[in-house]
Amino acid sequence: MLARGEATNELYVTEDGAYVNFADFMDNGKSHHADLLVAARKTHESLPANDFPEGNWGGVEHGLQLSLRFTKSNYTNGESIAATLLLRNTTTSSMNGFIYPRYTEFCDGPANFNIASASGDVPPSHAPLITGVAPRPRQIPESKTQHKLLEHVESGYNLTNGAYTIQAVIRVIYPGTNHSEHFEIKSAKVPIEIK
């Protein structure tokens, strides 16, 4: 049985950090599009947001949409809290010149997180330990394409025992500006608990 997105041929090709670097080096990735489309048919995360609600999708902002997922909802104090993000271009056109900052291609980069405890308190944050790596801008995904990103929430926030809601936020910079002109894309809010 085909999911609705597959039946209508509406799939979002996923480029992850490691693949994008290699693809940029080899013919800008276009020769690998067929392989990426085959991979997209094998996962629900390539389906439209309505067909993949567990992606915790935020609203569409300037044609972009952001998903936030965790592997589980309960963590122990001090455990790594890895978040999977999908940054998706829902439009049928390229967004040439639009960029977002990226510290590494494999993890911990463009997202900030809006975090609140069950009582509404905001936990203290600190700069993630990123040494010897300068931020590199990444182009916004091509039309009907998404970037898959991994973030470690605990690297930038002091989370202790309790219930939290977490929302990912990525700043997108307008073309030709000095990074001061931007807009934000937000995921839905996702609950987790630390025990």
C-alpha cells in the first residue's frame, strides 16, 4: 500500500551533511539525484508534512519548513539528547543566495532551541564547545529537497530533571546582506522528560 505522498509522486529528496559535501565536490550532486529519489521512496521522512506528522513540523515560512524529532521522549540526567532536524524547501523554485549558518557538516550547527520547563522556566544556555571550526554558510535546499541535520541539545543548554518542551529554530539569511537581515523557521514544540 502506497502512502499518499508516494501515490502522488510528492516526495522530498533528502541530502544529509556527509552526502552534500561529497555531492558538491562531484558535479553538484545532480548526477546522484536518481539515487536520492530511490532512497526517498524508502522512508516516511520524505513524505509531505501531513503524511508524516511524527516529524513535528512547524509552519511554512517563506516556503521553508522545519521538523524536529527525538529518538525517544524520556532521558536520564546527563544523557545525550540527539535531535534530528529536516529543513525542507516546499517550493517549486530555487532559493538562490539564501543561506543558513553551519558549524560542522555532521552535527551541531544551525539550530537554536526554544526550551521551556513544565512551569514555563527557560533553562540556562551556554555556547556549545565547537573548537577550531569556523561557521560556514549552507545554501537552502533546492526545490522539493530537504537537508537532514543532527543536533545535540545538551551541548548548549543546562537541562536537569524535569519535563520540557523543545522547539528548533533556524535563522535564514537573505541574499547579499551582512547576516543582519534574516527570518526564522521554527519546528513544532516537542515534549521530552529528563529523569
